[in-house]
Amino acid sequence: MAVIVGWIIESLYEILHISGLTLQSFLVFFTVFFMACFVLKRSENLPPYPAGRVPVLGHLLALGRAPHLKLTAWRRQYGDVFTVRMGMEDAVVLNGYTAVKDALVDRSELFASRPPNYMFDAVFGNQKDIGSARWGTEFKQRKRFALTALKNLGMKVGPGSIEEKIREEASCLRNRMTEYEEEPFDVSNDITVAVANVICSMTFGKRYDYGDETFRELGKAIASVMAEIGAGQIFSAFPVLRFVPGINRTCKEVFKQNSKIHRVVWDEITSHRENLDRENPRDFLDFCLLEVEQQGKVEGLTEENVMYMATDLFLGGTDTTTNTLLWSLLYMTLHPDIQNKVQEELDAVVGDSLPALSHRSQLPYVNACLLEVMRIRPVGPFTIPHATTETVKVREYDIPKGTKVLPNLYSLHMDPAYWPDPDRFDPGRFLDAEGNVINKPESFMPFSGGRRVCLGEQLARMELFLFFSTLLQSFTFRTPEGAPPPTTDGVLGLTLAPQPFKLCAILR
């Protein structure tokens, strides 16, 4: 190391000697050059910066650990469209229903790409998957293929649906919770296993027992990766920091946990390749391996693409649904009157039978509760960052091609113009005067929208309804005696998760 440092110093002095500069002159020149780049890099007509920007770091310090709250607060001061500096890079933030809908829905293709992001790209394959892929033919072919495969595997309502497997898993989860005998427990592990089992059944054609230690460790790896990606924004702004000892601890931990997930997926790919029935594909991996052989719908698809696409489903499908269910149980413990009303509706409509999707239209209050959970604590408050596919006009501003865009979905869901007293948990917001569910209200986009809408939205809605209704039919959830009520302050990683909490599941 000393030899390298010495070489750098000698080289620096040699450069200074050749150019005729003194060290002082060089430092002055470097500082002026750096500041000029910092100032001049900005596009002439980008939206304004909020206060709090500092050299090099930009707004990273001002955004803190809860950027969704800070950006929503800045909206009141700077309007629906402004620019934040993420290290040395600008990102345009879109707030409020009008601005977000204009970009994600009305002009979707203009905002449908992805910007470079070191941490996200490293985990999700650097464009080899679906989620991180830039806008273009490869992305469109992969997404279309994956959506078709998932529908063939049961992501639909009606004959051939995966509903029965979800109901069976919900019943297993109910039995697992019964084993705690009404004592306090951390529900997150069991819910993670239940949700992951649904994804595993579609992706790998198998499920795992709740006591399977390997699978529990895998669930922890998923939660760790999703949490730390968000915390690792500094590495996305300054990728070189991954080489700095001590500072790179988060980065190394993400890669360590991510490698565990990749090993599981690669093992499954190997097993599936050896036992592939070309006439009867059983699961997502089978469909993908057949496509690798045939190259009929996704040009140039490789097994590496398959590994990253399956990881997309595994990570995205587990973390988001798990956290939404955790938020739903947390809010039920905080609002026993609402929980009781949910149970009364379930008792009247479902009775002693296991809830089914056919009951969904007859359970408006149950549905309204889930929608209110997704509104007040959206697990994807920003979605994954978007990027413009060409130069585009937003209001009076010019957004260059390739600019990072952050749609602040949290600002939609907490907008008092659409949701009076937005911090109050009130399922009645989603019911009309006749008591029917308002499924598609304005300023509500929990699954994003447009070309980058969540691939598994329909599956997630099925899981949320069946898991939630089965658990509330079977148990009353309470805060452990003597314990403080759980906080509704979330922890933002790639998704917004509740802080760890325990509850008691009282058999009804």
C-alpha cells in the first residue's frame, strides 16, 4: 500500500513539474474546475432545487432516513415538480396525482426507462432481468413473456387459478399461528414464509415447511437485501465507496445475502433442467427453460436471464405482499373497533368456511380495509426510479433524455385534497354512499402504473384478500399486555416496512 501511495505522490509531482504548476496552483485549479463542473452540469431548464443542497452530497443529507416524508413536505413549499441532487446527479421528483399520472399513465413510454443505479443493478442483474432493464425491445419481450407464463400458472380469477394454493397456504399460516397459544410472537417470519411459498409454488413448483431453517434463513436474506438496498443510496450516488473499508459494510452485506438467494435459484434451475418435461411445463422456471431452448418469444434469452427474472419474482413478490400484510395486522391491533367490524362482516358472509375469492364482492369492508392499508402505508412510496426515454416537457420545464425521475406515490396517498385528515386510518374512504367498494379512486396508485406497473399486481391482490380474511376470521389480534402499541413509523429500504413488533393472536 505504501508503495502505491508513494507512486501516486511521485506521479502527481511529476505532472505538476511537467505542467509548470505549483501544488497550491494545482489545488486552486482543481477546486475551480470541480465547482464549475458542479454548477454547469445542471440542465438550463430543470425544475428548481429545494434548499438544503450541499456540494458533492447534494440533498442526500437533507433527505435523511425518511425521504418520502421530506419530499412530501417539500411539495408544500416547492410545488409538484422539483429537482433533488443525489450526489452528483439530478433527479426530478413528481408529486401529486396530476403530475404522477401524467408521467406514469398518460405519457407512460416517455418515462418508462430505468436510470443507472449501482446497488439496484448489482442485485437485480444490471438489465438482465425485468425490473432493472432499460426501456426497449428486450424489456418488453421479457415482461410480456413473464406475464403470459404467470397467467398460465394461475395468476387469474376463474378456472386454473392459483386460488386453491393460496387458500391452502392461508390455512397453514392459521395453523402455525395457533401453535403460539395466544402468547406474544413476531409474526413477520411466518408471514414471510407463507407469502414466499406462494411465489415458490409458481416459480419453483414447491413449498417449504414453516420450520424449515434453510428457508427461514432465505426469508431473512430477502428482507435484508430489500432493506439495505434503500439504505445504500450513498453507494448508488458514489459507487467508488464500495472499495472503502468500513464504509462498504452495507454494500458487502447486501451482496452476501443476495448470493444466498442466487444460489437457491441456480440450484433450482439445474434441477429443473435435468427434469424438464417439455410437453408439460410445471412452473415459471420450466416455461423459461423451454424459451431458452426455443428462442421463440424472447430474443437471446439465457439461463442467466432466467436466474435474474426468477429473482425478480422471488424478491418483489415476497417483500411487498409480506409488508402489506404486516401493516394490515398492525393497524388492526391499533383499531380494535375496525377489526371487530371486519370480523362481523366475515362471520355474516363466510361463516365457518374458508374465505374464497368468490366472497370478495360480498365483503366490501374487508376490501376497504386492505385498500386503506395500501393508501396510508404504501410499501413502494417511490416505486423503482424511472428515467426519461427522450427529452420531454413537464409543466414549463425541459427534462433531458435519460434523467432520473422519482414519482412520489406517498404524496398521492397523503394528499388532503383527496384524502381529508390523511394520517387517520379510515376504511370508510373506500366505500360509496351505498356501501360499495371504490376500487379505483383518484390519487391512489399502490402498484404504480403505466408501462412499469407491478407485474404481479393481480397475484398480490389475491394473496392479500385471502390471507387477511382468513387470519381475521380465525383470530383477534392484540398488542401484548403491558407492551406499548406498535409505532406506525415505517422503515424505508426498497420498500416501506413496519418496525419490528409482536402481537397476540387470540383464537375466536
